Amino acid sequence: MDLSEKATVVFGAVPRPEHFTDFQHCCECAEYDEILQRHDPGNIRFDQLGPAADPMCFVTDQAFRYYFPGLARLALEGAGDTYCVGQLLFHLISDGLRNNRWKSFTPRQRRYVVELLEHFVETRPEEIDRCGDTDRIFRAIEIWSDQCRDLGSVDGTDA
């Protein structure tokens, strides 16, 4: 099973939120909610998520978990003009160890995030370095690893 398929399995139980953002907050939140309402993790595209305007900056934790398989897929498929590992890192390292995103993930989902990031380090070191993401990817691994020590494999039955 490749990492994109694994994301679908690991995050498959995350229910689709009724709304993805605080859609009543402002016009921008309403617009992003509307965009995300039309898609799911399997069909969201890079051009709908940025890089100029990134709806993921405004989503709830549940919405972030719901869309994570799509974010992983886009990062795995992206290269060159569609490279978005840096964009994913932005969301994963926000607020450092106080990052609310990791708090909302199950231990199994956290372990998957670390596995995904380690995969990028092993398979794309030149691209990550060229895009200035080397320090950020190691910071993300540190943050998410500290939160999921001894939690087992993503293929296991851990929660």
C-alpha cells in the first residue's frame, strides 16, 4: 500500500464536517467553506488550495483531519510548479508544540504524519532543500514525533 492509499485508510473514519470554516465569520471564510463544500479529499486539487490563498489556514481541526488524505496526496504527487510540501509543513509546524492540529489527531494519524514526512526526507532531499524547507521538515518531524512516541505503526491497530 502506498502512502496516499495509507492516508485514506488511516483517516478514513474522519466524518465530513457540515462546514469546514467558521463560515459566518467573514466573506473569506464563507468563500473558502463554499470551495471546500464542493470537494473531498479524493478530488481536491492543488490550484484550489493555494499557494496564494490557502483555505486550510481557516479550516477547523476536524476539517483539517478530514482533508489530510487529500493534502498528503497532493504533497506526494506535487513537484516543480505543484510542489506543496512546504505548504503542508506550514500547517504542521504552526505554533510549534502548541499546534492544535496534532492535538486533534489520533495517535495512529500522528504516526502517519511522521511517516509521510520521513518519506519526503528520504525521497526528495534535493527538492526540499531547494525550496528552503529542510529546517521546517525536521522541525515538523520533531513536533509530531514528540507527540507520538511509542505509539506503534500506522499499520497496527492503535487508536
